Amino acid sequence: MSSLSPAQIATLENALVARRNALLAEVREELIRTGEQHYIDLAGRVTDSGDQAVADLIADLDAAHIDRDITELREIDAALGRIWAQTYGDCIDCGADIDVARLEAYPTAARCVRCQTQHEHTYAHTGTPRL
């Protein structure tokens, strides 16, 4: 396991759990809100193609917000899993310690800066749509 102290791990775990709870509440509220404001209702009130485009954009933004929150929840769950497996703070690629300052700024970090940089360069354009 990394060189993190038990107090540091506990602090980071508490931050992860608090963020997870906040995200779950946010997703619930967003789903309730979108359930009350159906896309069909939005589209049914539009009078021209400009209004239709705005209705489509609102529906897409709602879905994007939920997707972003779900992605972050998955990252938090993975980080909590690493805490419980006693591998939190170890880079998943090279096994080196992840800097404490990095974990404090980004508690779900799974890679050290060097490996994350390499990962981003390697997969920067994966899945990028092209015309």
C-alpha cells in the first residue's frame, strides 16, 4: 500500500463518501425533475424548428449532466474499492505512490502524474467522432 497514513486515508475516504452521497442526491433530484418535465411536453409546446432545437438541447443537457454524475460515482466507487483493498494511493499502471497532494486535489486519482500523462497521450483521441 502507498505511504499514506491511516489519518490521511480516513480523511480522503470521508471526502469520497461525502461526495458520493451528494452525487446520489443530485442524480435523484435530476431524475425527479426530468420525470416531471418530460421531453414530450417540451417538444409538444414548440412552434418552430428553433424551439425544437432548444427542446432537444435541454433534453440532451439533462442526460449529459446525469451521465457525468454517474461517471463520477463510478470513479468514487472504484476509489473506495481501492481503499478497502488497501491499494489506494498506488498507481494502477506502475505501482508507484500517487502524490498526496494529487489525491487531496483529486481523490479518485488511480494513476500517478507520469502514468496519467502517458494514458492521456495514448488515448486522447479514442472515440472522437470524425466527419
